Amino acid sequence: MSTLEWLKRLIEFDTTSRNSNLELISCAQAWFERHHLQTRITRDPRQAKANLFATLPAQNGSVDGGVILSGHTDVVPVDGQQWDTPPFTAVLRDDKVYGRGACDMKGFLAVLLALVPEFVRLKLSHPVHFAFSYDEEVGCLGASVMITDLQHAGIKPAACIVGEPTSMRPVVAHKGVQVFRCRIRGRAAHSSLTPQGCNAIEYAAKLICHIRSLADEFNREGPFDRHFDVPFTTVSTNMIQGGHARNIIPEQCEFFFEFRHLPGIQPRSVIDRITAYVQEAIQPQMQKEYGDAGIEIDAVAAVPGFEAGDDAVVSWLARAAGLENEIRKVAYATEAGLFQQAHIPVLVCGPGSIEQAHRANEFVTLDQLALCEDFLRKVVKTF
């Protein structure tokens, strides 16, 4: 099957993160095993989703070393988006393939699957590994499970390419992401009797304003890294809910905030400033109004930042892409930081533009898929 045929097939699997990805994984596993690749499956705690790790051994049968070609199988929802084509049906128009996941990142997976028969015919001196993960879009949950399994099995790849959409331009660093849920517990009262209540929404607003002040500080004072498209750490509140009626002082409020930090920033230093403000400024004031009032902040997701070092393997991978002199760093996160934490040198490079990801009418161009095919052929043939 060609890359285009595979992409059409993969888009038909609705692997929105809230759904199972098992049908896609089963399809890919059957293809790998048809070509005599070794496969490993790891699952989420509910057994509803799975990672797939497949290995094409070297000519001498070795599975040591080699390069991982890695991508995630889940996609973001289409809820509320206005699509001109059915999102889970691939549509080819003007050399663009439209469909949810076409860019992020089933295009890369389609290239991998299409190249398997070609790679099998090569006389490889090092193995090639294929990694398909679950739940990247909700916190890179699957990749950490898969990497732990590889470590327990003693599998030690020499390098990794994460095929997130970069317009086939190598990315050598990205920010880390920390997501938190904040729950404010106040006391309900009739809105005509405000002194008898403790307004959870108002205290949430105080904390949100403080979070915004931190964002403004990072924007104004840094630290900065001008190679990033957004060159400083960002902080934002992105969801909020609370209250029961227009005439009731709200006893509950909940909001989610995140920060995306430069690789050199310790995430703990940011969240510590927020919790210190809660403990020193907000919570004492709340408890003067209601003794059992409080604020809870819980971590929801954490994705480590990534910054490639001067590793010879990474430099070689960049040269294989023909852009070894370009320094490109991005604000969005990938699974690259997890591979780097496992001491696997990693580069991010894949087909499609991140500007198309997560949007209605998501697409990838045929030219980008062709560039990806050529890049991976070059990597595998000479690695």
C-alpha cells in the first residue's frame, strides 16, 4: 500500500483521545507481522488503548541500537468545528489530503507503514524501530508507558525521530508543559446576604489575576531564548466554571491553567510561586469569612521540555534532513522530552505544518509526504 492509501485508511479510524485506538493498532500490528517484524504491545490501565512497538532487526538479527521512528495515534476532537469535508474521511483536493489527523500526525504514520516493505528488503547494519503511542494529545500518557517497557526489556535504541508536523524542518528544542486544576471551596448564601457567604468565583478571579501577572512578568523580564517562536515562558488560564444561580453566592469554582516553560526553567519554581500566593494572600482572607474555605491545586498533566545537545547522532540526523545549520525551537510540546529523559538522542521532524493541526479542514500536502519518505529512506539506508 502507498502512503496515500495508508493515510486514507488511518484517517477512517476515529482515534479521538476519548476513544479507543485498538482498531488502528491491530491494523498496524498485522501489517508489521505480515512482514515478519517483532512487535510489543503495552496498554493503558483500562485496557482500552495500546502502544505498538515494532522492530525490524539488523541483518545479523540484532535488535540493539538503531533508530526509533515515533508517532502518536490519537487525534483531537472535531466538536464544534465547521468542516467542509467529513473529518474522518480522507479527501484529496489540489494535492492536499484533508481529514482529522492528516497533519497531526497520521501523515507520518502512513509514511512509516508504506515504507515497511522497502525497508525489509534492505541489508540493515542496525535495526529500525517503529513506535505508535496512545494519548499524546492529553499529556503524552502512552509514550511513558512504552518507554518504561523498553527499559525493562533492555531495548536500547541509539536515536529517535519524533514525526510531529514541522514542515520537514528539524526541531531541536521545545518547551515543557504543565497543566493544573484549581478548585476553590467557599460558602453559599443568598446574594442579598453576601457577608454570610464566601464567594468562590471572586477568590478564583484574584488568583487568576495573579497568574496573569506572572505571565506579564515572563513576557517583560524573561528569561528569553530568541530561537523560540514564543521566546519566553507563558502562563494562561484556559477553562473556568462555577456558580449555580444568579442570586446565590457561589460555593465552588474550578479552573484550569497551564504554563509552557523554556527547557532551562524548573517547573517547580513557577508553581511554587502560585501556591505561595494562595497560602499567604488568598486563603487566609477566605478563612476569615468561612473557616473551612480552601483552595486545592492538583497537577493534571506534565510534559517535559526537550533540547537536543551536541550529540553526534542528532547532528547526523539533522544533516540527513539537509538543514543541519538551522536552529529551530518551538512552543508546542511532543513526546521528544520523554525519549530524551530515557537517554535516547532525539530529533523532531515530520510532514505538515503545525499551523494546520487541531483546526477544521486539517490537511497535509502530498509534497510534504514525499519529502518525509525521502528523509526516512536516507536515515534508514545510512544509519
